[in-house]
Amino acid sequence: MQSVLTDSLEKVLGAAAPRPAVPIDGAHAAGFLGEVLSLQLAVRLEHGEAGVAGSALHVHLSGGLAERARVHAVRRVPVSRPAPEDPDEHYLVTAPGDYPDLLEPLDGDAVQLDAGIWESLWIDVAAEEEADAGDHELTISLTGADGTLLAEHTADLRIHPHRLPPLAITNTHWLHADSLSTYYEVEVFSERHWELIEAFLAAAREMDVNSVLTPTWTPPLDTAEGHTRPFVQLVDVREVDGEYRLDLSRLDRWLGICRDLGFTGIEIAHLFTQWGARHTPAILVGTEAGPEHRFGWHVPATDPGYRRLLEVLIPALRAHLDAHWEGRVLWHISDEPHEDQLEDYRAAKAQVEDLLEGAEVVDALSSLDFAEQGVVDTPIVATDHVGPFLDAGRRPWVYYCVSQNRDVANRFIALPSVRSRVLGRQLFALEAPGFLHWGFNFWWSQFALRPVDPFEDTCAGGPFFGGDAFAVYPGPDGTPWPSLRHRVLAEAMADHRALTWLAELTDRPSATALIDEGGTLTYSSFSYDEVEHLRARRRVDARILSALA
């Protein structure tokens, strides 16, 4: 048996021995109170190895922070489409196969690993108490079924006696409530569904997501024209004697969960359909005859009947949120309008412009010409189209999805982890006020035509690159199981928090100079040197500690 202690930026693909962790300033991992520190122990078992192959190993942790640690087995998942046909040279793999991504929590201390390839264990350490500050040794021991010690590694950890400030930008990864009800086969907004919603929102917070897409009505996203996703409508709309009446009690329950979990913003579901804004979202209206699917693909965006509903719905929502929600509220017109859909988008926006006066409206849009016409109040720009905005002196929100598959950061399973983590320093250096991703848990095929099992299909039925559609897996008991990408994205946001704090303690230029790679860092140009990436974060932390002292 062979074993190697490595860091969180190494993907243990199986064939080659992983890169060993490099102690930096005497510590394999370091950070602040409340920050999760992650390491991996990579293991290669040999076929026929007595007492090992085919048997469960046992993982034992000892040391000052052992009680603060969680251990997961890094499991391989099938990836039918890992990369585009013309990938850049930094993809780790381009052929379909099974690749590491899922973090499966251990059942006790036992773990089963395959022989003949490198596998890994993922260790998270979350030091919360002031008494946890200082230097610690965490010893990771592996024993066989008979208790024989097979491997032992000691990781040096350093916990700084301060806490990072909250994330200063908006970070949203859209949660899909219908994925939860569909996968777990529970009734929408049943008590079990609410339990699942809370659990997965908590998992989003662990990734430092601080704003949540709120299904005031079923979000008109990633849905084939003419097709309807399961209704997940928080606002109960009824028509009584020709007048619309609203019940916002389910919305209040949602807001309460968000508040308790520490979310600071919500996003109202889009008011019009995606990719053109030509139709209305699917909305149920209660009538004397029962629920009526009154709005949807069959109703045009400019329909007077929809305007009549909006004249009741939007003012009531705004007044209610002013009274019952302390955080930020973002509104959306339509997601990803293209340049040839300008007039449709204008017409849809005209339906609600007076009703949204003074509200914050944001939409994914990557055309500078479109943005400069003022059609979109706050554009959210694809990272591979942001150059003209930066050249024009703008510092926009950014997003990436399946299309941003060359040169820029992304979270595909086939990409090196540093290409996910670099996002934190990019957002800071380029002064982005927010980041958006469309799929925290989209467990559907493309256009939501059928549900998928994310343990068997990581590519949304085939057209998306593995990992684009979700960052968490549905554990068998309703517990979210993270991906290693989930953990690395949390590290990226911790980097941003540290940089923001340092800029406040000193100044932004000097903080930026620690991570901008000699002024060459852009959204499409960055170093793939994992150790240097980790060293840069240590330099940031050292400057923070010096400034505080």
C-alpha cells in the first residue's frame, strides 16, 4: 500500500501518484477561525494485498483538532462529456470516464477503497472556538481490518485567532426546489420538502452562497418551450370575485429559513421566460373550480391579463419584503437575452418598469452595446465576454456556465481545482460586485425534460460538461453530499473575504499585488501553479495578522 498527504487543490485521478502537500511556513493548511481547512490523504491499494484489498480500512484521527474534523471518501462519478471538442490544454481529462468528485461521508471510521488505483480521503477541519487558535498536529492513521497500522501521516495546521469578515459581494448559485421534491419523491411544500429545502440551503451557505433564488412562482429557467417543470410557487394566488388575492405565508417561511441560515439577499424569480422574454412564467391561480394554470408558455409576455396580475403582485411583494426582509432583494426580467431579442426584452420590461421603479434589477447579459442602451439596469456578464466591459471602465457582475469552457475559470469535473479556486482572487482583483451560477442542484436533463440521477449522470443527459449542472449530490437520507468542487468554491470565497479584509486594513492596491500575478491576472489568464496559489493566500493572511498587530 502507498499513501500520500496532499492538499485540496490536487485531483487524485487514479493512475499517477498525486503531488505531495508542501508545508508553507511550517503548516500544511492554515486559516482563520470559522474557515474550513481541507486536506486529502491519497491511498493506493494493491490487488491481493493481505488484509487490505477487498476489506474495509479504518480511519483514525488524533490531535488537538481531531474533534473538529470530518472525513469523506472521494468517489468517482461517471462523466459522459468531460470537455468540449476543442478543449484548451489545461483540462485534466477529455475522454468519458469515471472521475473523482463526490464526497461521501464515512459511516463511522470504515471506508472501502478500490485496489490498483489511487483513491483519496478528504479531511475538513472547522475550528470555531477561540481555544482552537494556534498550531496543531492532526494525525491521520489507516488500519486494516485486523487493526494493523498500514499508514500514518501528520498534518501541521495553523488557526489564526481572528475571524474573516462576511463575504462582501453577492454570491448566488441557483437552488432548484423542484429537484428536491422530484428526486426524493415528496409533495411540494410538504413538511419533508421543507426539511430538504432547509438542508440544501444550509449546504449552499457552506459554499458561502449568500443570495438565494426564491421561487415566488416557478422560475421560468432551463425549460423547453411548451414544457412545464413541477410547480414550486411560494406565493399563493387566488381570484375571488374577479380580484386577485395573495397569501404570502409560504414565502414568509422561506424567508425565515434564509434569515436563520445567514443569507443576506434573495432573488425574485424571473418575470418572463428565458432566452427571449416572449412568454410568461408558469403561475397557478386558485379559482372556485380549482387550481388553474393561467400563465405560462401559452400566454405572451405583453398579455394585458398578465399585466393585471402584476399590478397586484409586484407592489404587494415589494411592500411585504420591505416589512419582513432585512436583506437585499434582486429582481430579474429574463435570463440571457440575446442581441436579436432586444425588442422582445424591451417589450417585456415595459410591462413592469413602472412597478419596479427603485428596485434593483439584474440579468445575465453579455453584450456591451445592449447594456449601454440601458435596457438592463445591472448586467451580469459571462466571464469570456467581459473584456469590452472592463475596457469601458465597467466592473460588472460576472457568471459562467457551460459555454465558458475555454481559458476562463469554471467548475467542470475535468478541470483542475485551481481553475475553480482562482475565481475568488479574480472577483476581488477585477472588482466584481457579484457572481452568479445557474445550477446548485439542477438534477434534470437539458431543458428539464426528465429528471436524472446525479450519481449516474453528471452531464444533464449528455449536452453539459460534467459538473456544470450541480455542485451537491442528494444523500440517501436527505443529507446533501458535497462535491470536492463545492469545497474548493468555498475556499475561493474565503480567499475573497481575506483579500477584502486586507484591503480594508491597508489598501486595495497592495492587497491586489499579492495575488494579481505581476499584473497579469485576468478572467482568462491566470497561473495553474497550485502551490504558488496557496502561498499567495498565506502571504495575504500574514499581512492581515501584521496589520492587526
